[in-house]
Amino acid sequence: TWTRTNAFTLTWSNPPDLSGIVGAYYKLDTEPQGPTDGILVETTQPAIYSLAVPGDGKHSVYLWLKDRAGNINAAQRNALFNAFWYDGSAPVSSVDLSGVNGANGWYRSGVNVSLSALDPDPGSGVQVIYHQLNDQPVQTNTSFSIPNAGIYVLRHAAVDRAGNREVTRTLDIRIDNVAPTSHAALSGTPGVNGWYLQPVTIQLTAADDLSGVAGIRYRVDSSAWITGTDISLDDDGDHRLEFQAVDQAGNVEAIQQLRVPIDQSAPSTSYQPDPRAILGDNGWYRSLVTITLVPLDLVSGIANTFYRIDGDGWQASTLFVLNQEGEHIIEFYSVDVAGNVETPFPVTLKIDTQAPGTPAPPQTAPASWTRENSFSFIWSKPNDRSGIAGAYYRLGAPPTSNQDGIFRDVQVVDNIALAAEGSYDLYLWLRDGAGNVDYRRAVRVANAFRYDRTAPQTQAELNGVLGSNDWYISPVTVTLTASDTLAGVGSTLFRIDTSAWQTGTSVVVSGADKHTLTYLSTDLANNVESPHIQTI
């Protein structure tokens, strides 16, 4: 049979021997390969005591004898198969639980318990599993059910056929299949019809008899769920509070709902100018403006709306017209059904419907013809209700529309380059701060910019008695004629041979010799002609 004590006894009967038996060889599990392939025990008694096997399992033993003369014959061995049954290891039991798993090791339903054990090969095998639930009697059945909620301690241990008993194991089984219950306590200033007039604080509490409360969650007006117990509702509105508790086992309470209406805010009023009104620059309107007041109260509703213009008496309406030019202050407020009064809200509205008048002629520079293509002018700002924002100017032809020019917001306009030579008229008209502009009120400065980059041309005419080979045989009268199509001729200069330069258009050359005539002209724009050289 199986034993858990590793100390076996092997006995035999000695055969007749001349010299007598003095010892015995034995070998476990495998056959000996020679006369001494075993363990020698010196003994005259036909027994070996406290023989230990190498491990768990069933072991065979081979036995042969030695006499006093030293004769040993392993071939005359005796074999006992599966002679020693040894199991020194305890079995291992386990528990399988089935039920609705909750949180934190709790079950949310009754639990089915199944016990099993294992005695690994080459063990003796499991004989019995003992178990005890709480203080109930010890049982040996391997499956049972726990239907009721509660906290249970299961103790279990297995025993094998060799008598090995494992150390008792302990398993906690916790069942909670009842959801917790929660409550809400409100604190605030109550009004009528269930309304609160100030912020409301809410304290949530919950109770659970078994696993205990794990937490409470809530949400307001279908927002995201929040875990907590202290709630403060500060905003106006007809609020819906939803809350539920969950216990440590994961049981979730059905959602509870509570209505918490609050109105503590005055209405708000906005204004809308008629979109058909012409909005100009810098917040100015360039037409009359119809104002619509739009009150809003999302809680108890609007009772009335009032307005006034420039500090006059209050009027009850949501529609009025601003029909006077200038800067106006309008104030308005609303009252809701609950009696909340809005603080009057002031708004500045500005109206300027008139374009600036014809400006004074600007000062242009340079004031005369010039050969440098860089011009400037300075214009002045007249009084205007919305102020003067800038001026348009155009060169040459008069403007044909309000924006038919170049706009400048500075009064000194310089570095103007003309497209070509010539004399240009300057047209100037103004735009005010509201964006009003009328090109028909442009001022014209005739010949404001005069640009001439082309030098004059001079021709020489010789009068005298012409001989042979281009020689004159009499004094020669020279007449110089200059022309300039833009600025006009300024002066004509000449000299004979290396004499000093003279200003004029006529000279008589006399004295027999070959003379050199050099001449040129300048115009009123200071353009200088290249010198002409002619031999006389």
C-alpha cells in the first residue's frame, strides 16, 4: 500500500551456503549489470531496514547475496516489482466559483462552488476533499451552491491515498445582489411654484448594508456624469438633477430625478440697427437708423422694455428711429416677469450723412516748370461732423466717380511722379470720417504740375557773300533761333572762337579767318541743350 514514510523493510530467506551468507546487494528500479552493481549491506540477518527510495512513486527492487568466501552472483538475483509505494507530497485543492462577477471581488448573484484537487504523478491520488463554509459542519461533497447574499469563508484541504494532507486553504466569498439607496437634501431660498431665488446647494447621501457604498454620481441637465456628493447650482434655469449610487460590489441604483428651478438673473437686451442703414467708417452711419431692441430672458420671460435718447424721458417700446445727425447716446433695459430689472445699457450711435464740401485749393510744389519728376502738394482740412479722414487726388482729366483717384490720409502728399512730360491739372476732393465722399465737389488747380525733361533746339542762320569752297568773302551775320515745346526757351548763349559766352540771338562775324561758332539754349525748366559747333 501507499505510505508517506520513506523507510521500507526488505526481508528474505537465506539459502544453504558452505561459507555462510554475510551480506546482500540491492538495486532499485533497474536491473544490475554486474555482481557489484548495487548497494551492499553487510548483514548476517535476512533483512534490510530503513531502505529509502529516491522519490515519489512505485519502485521495484533487485536482491542478490554475498557469502563469506566472497562469492557474488548477480545472475541469481531476486526481483520484486512495484515493491515500495511511496508518496511524500500533499495534493493541491482548488476552488472554481461561478456567478455574476461584481467589483472588488464581490459577486452580484448566488454562487456555485466546485472543488477539485490534484496529486501529481507519480502520486498516490486524491482520496478526499474536506471543506467547511463559515461555521457549518465539515463536508466532503465537491460541489454546492450559496444562494444568499452575505460574506462567507470557505476552508478546504485535500488528502491523498498515502495520507498526505495539504495545509488548509481559505477563500473569501462575498455576495451582494442588492443595490444601494440614495437621497438628496436641498438648501436654498425658495420662491413660489417650486422656484428658488438664489443658488441651491444639494447634499447627496447613500446607504448599503453589505458591501458598502462605493460612490454617488450625478449630472445636471444631461451633462456629463460627475462623481461626488456636494452640488452647487448657481445658474438660472429649470434644472434637472439625476443621481444614483453604486456599492462596492458594483450594484447600481436606478437613476433618481429631481427638478431644481432657479431664476436669479435679470434679462439682457441687445440692439440691432436696421441692416438697410448705411454703415460707414469708424462706426459712423451715413443714413438714418432704425433701432430694434431684442430682450432675452430664458427663465421667467420678458415683461417690458424701455429706452431713451440723449437723456430724455424713458419710452416703452422695442422699435425707434434715430433721425438726427450727430453723436447720440441711447440707453435701454428690460424687466422680466419675475421682476428682475436689467441695468440700463448705454450705446453711442453716430450719424453723418453729408459728404465734405469743396476743399480749398492745395499748395503745389514746385510752382513753375521743372526738369525733376518729383512733385508735392499740401491740402487743408475743413470742419466736418465726423472729421476728415483723407483726400483723393487725380491728375489730368477730372474724376468720374468717388474713388476715381489716389487716396491719401496725410495732408502733405509728396514724391509724386508724372507719367510723362507736360502740364497737369490737379483735382482734389475729400472723404470724411464716416466715409462720405463726393467727387463732384473736387477743387481744380490748373497747371498744378509742369514737367519738362527735354532740352530746347537752336538753329543758326548765316547771311553773307558766299565765295568758293564754303568761304565767305564778306562779314557774316549769324541769327540764332531757339524753340521749346513745353517750358519755353529761357535764354540762348553763343561765343566766337574762344571769346567769352554771350547771351543773344544775333552776332556779326568779321575779320578774315576761319572762325568757330559755339551756341546753345536753355529752357524755363533748366534743361540745357548740348552745344552746337559750326565753322564760319
